[in-house]
Amino acid sequence: MKNLLLGLIFAITISGCAKLPENPAISFGKKCTVDETGNVVYSTVWIYNKESGLEASKEACKELIATARAGLKVGVRLTDTSSLAQCYNSYNFYAVNDGSRKVRKAYNLKGKGN
């Protein structure tokens, strides 16, 4: 009972910190997306607008990996690989021809996948 009460207080407190969309929906699971400023955002709980849909997906991680691979081809290396690491931990990228192995190996990333 104590945990339930603490959970309710926490939920009420934290809900005041977030701007909720008009038609809110919630999604659970590790996902990532790129925001309007170019930063990669990842989370396990997503609150989004039902009408516009959830932008965070495996496809967003595929785009991030493709960009990292293109950078490797021209000699550009990332200094912060936390976003790539989150993608590899969230999703299973083991296809032979998509270039994800080269990126994972170049940055020495270990992925758990799901």
C-alpha cells in the first residue's frame, strides 16, 4: 500500500513537468528518435499524440546507424556514441548488408537487442 501511494504521488508530481499532447497515448519499450534540434532522444516510456503517431522507432535507429556508416566512409568519427549504443541495446541489428556490423565494430559497441 505504501508503494502504491508513493507511486501515485510520484506520477502526479512528474505529470506536472511534462507538456501533454491533445490526444495523449502511451507506449512502452526502448525507442529512439531525433528531435527538431538534431539531438537523439531515447526512452522506454513515450507519451505522444495519437493523431500524429509516435516518431520514435527502429527506423530512426536505422537512420542513425546509416549516418554513422556514411561518416566512417569519409573518415568522420563520432565522439559521443551513447545514442548508437542505445540503438544497439534496444534493437537487434545483425543483418549482413545493412552496414550495422561495420559501425558496431568501428565503435566497439556491444548490443543486446530485443
